[in-house]
Amino acid sequence: MIPIDDCEQQMKDQEYLTETLTNMPARTIDRFIPQWKWTSTIIYVLLAISYLLIIILFGLVASQGRSKWDQHLENLYPCGAKSREWKYFDGACYFFSFTQVIWHTAKSKCEEENSELVVITNQYEQNFLETEARGQRFWIGLSDHNTEGQWRWVDNTDYRTSFKNWLEGEPNDNSNNEDCGELYEAGKWNDVACNTKKFYVCKKPLPP
């Protein structure tokens, strides 16, 4: 027979053991909560830094890509990607019209594009224009409509000392009514009535 005191002691020991086992997981979790919170904070910080680095890297790659694309467009269109109808030659840009107008209208249209009816300065430029004209007739920036016989370029280049490429026998002011210059057959120049409609060539410096 077990003494009463021993029974009571066993019951107390059992209660203590039960309480210890019950409370141990909670105490253990409580002990690790601060460490878990600190670890989570570090993870969030590292994720934020990684995200920021990805954004920066993407920006650098995109910027480099745009730079290469801009350079590609510049190589394709020296006169500007938004001015693809302009052709580049020897430091200048040229526009060959698709419509025919009278000389004064052609002059105005070129001025609207911050350019002027082409002033031909040398044989190389003449050859370029002749090639691009493909046998069509184009107005050039030359006329004597102010004073008969005194031909002037629209930019006031000295006509007397400048390059010339008149067709043989021209200018002849046929019928006293031919006061404007045009690119004619084989690129030669011809004087013709200013109120006839022809294509035209505008010229402007290469954009900076």
C-alpha cells in the first residue's frame, strides 16, 4: 500500500510535468519570434534592393538601346528620321517634290520648310541633282524676273562668278517671257515662263 504522502507527491510531479510539456512549445516559439522578425526584415530589405537594381539595370539597357536605335536612324536618315523624304548629299539635305507648281509657289513652299529653292554651286552637286531628277524637270532657285538679263540666285549667290550649266543657246528669253530657271534634259538648265507648273527641289543645311 502506497503512503498518502507519496501519492500526493506523485500527483504534484505529474501536474508539473504536464504543465512543463504544455508550456514548453509556447515558450520556445516566443523565444524565436524576435529572431524571425529580424530575419524577415532583412529579407524584405534585400528584395527591395534587388528590385531597385533590376530597375536601374533595365533603365541602362533601355537607354543604350535607344542610343543605338537613334544612331541607326541617323545613319539611315542623316537629314532626320522625321524627314525621310529629304535626301542627303555633301553636307546638305534636298527635297524633290511630288507635285508640280509655278516657280513662285515652289519658292514659298521651300521657305515653309526652312529651306530654299536649290542653289547649285558645283559640278558634283549638279551630277547629284541630275541623277535624282531622273529626266524630270525641276525648278531651281534662279531667275531674272526682277530685271531682264540679270539672273539671280534666291540666296544672293553671285551669279556672275558662280557655277553654270545652261543648255546650249540658253537662256534665250523666248517670247520675252522666260524668267525662271529649271533643270532640263540631261540636267542642263533652261529658262522658262515662271507661271508654268513643274516639280521643284528644296535645299537646306544638314541639321546639327
